[in-house]
Amino acid sequence: MLYDQRGNRKYLTAIERNRFIAAALRQPPRIETFCLTLAHTGARISEVLSLRAGNIDVTAGVVILESLKKCRRGVYRQVPVPTELLRRLNAKHDLRHLDVESRLWPWSRTTAWKHVKKVMQEADIPPFCATPKALRHAFGVVGVSEAEVPLNMMQKWLGHARIETTAIYTNAVGPEERAIARRMWRGRGKRP
């Protein structure tokens, strides 16, 4: 669901996501790259924490994530990411000189969560949606509702087993729905 029991949204809007990315760019290198990787892959916090140097394929332009919510290990997905993210990962982690099995962020989930929360505060994200999971939801909402990425592609990138899970992102109020509403509002007061 995209809303909690009180009706608060559980995802960042595109504007909030952009503010989060801008705040991440002002952080120390490892926090910066961790937050940017979360924002640009839609991955779960544990999936990003498990990334190793060999999971960053600069040539192919992808981050290779192990889907940790699956019933078994060894299920991977490739998520295309911006060239700028790959450049930053390469530069800040010196990927060429790391062993392919080296973890990029040797933190616990708690430490990673605290870093993300701090960046969310600096980005002035409302407390009700200032969570790492809100970045995953934002990836889905922006992809499906605003960038019009096909559901099957978004399903693949997010690692969902069922397309119905991915389809929840169509319930966000996106630009098309607002445009339809504006047409309705302009028509108010007019008689047929």
C-alpha cells in the first residue's frame, strides 16, 4: 500500500526525491554513494548493503542486486542506473582496485538506516515518509506514474515476484491524473 493507516503517503514525491538526492550529494563520500544507490535502484536497504565491487558493472551501466526477499539466495536482477552514479561509485570506492568480493559499505542495517534518516532530515522530508523504504516506493511511483516505465520492466527492476505488487504504483496521483483533474476544474461552472 502507498498510504499508511492514517492516510499519510509512504513514498517521496519526485520533488522530495530530488531534494533527497541533492542532500545526499553534500554528504561524505560513502554516505553519498549509499544514498544515491538507494534512490537510483529502488533496492531494499539490505540489498544495497550487500553490494560488492563486482556487482557494479560500469561497462553495462547496471548495478547487479541480489534479491534478498526471495525464498532462496542467488537470485539477481540488473538495474540500469545513471552514468553519473556509476562514475561516483567508481571514483569514491576505487572499484578498479577493489577485490570483486569487497563490500562497498561495511555497515550494519542500523547504521545505514541512521545515515539515510539524517539525509532525509537535511532534505526536509516529512517525518511520515522519511524512511529508506519511501525511496523504494518513490522509485516505483516515479517510474510507473511519471516516467511511464512499463509495469513488467519496473517489476523486473524492483524484483517483485508478482506484477500485482508492482501495480500498486499506478495508484499514486501522477501528472496524468492531475492533468485530467485540471481539465475537470476548468470546466466547473459551465453548462453543457
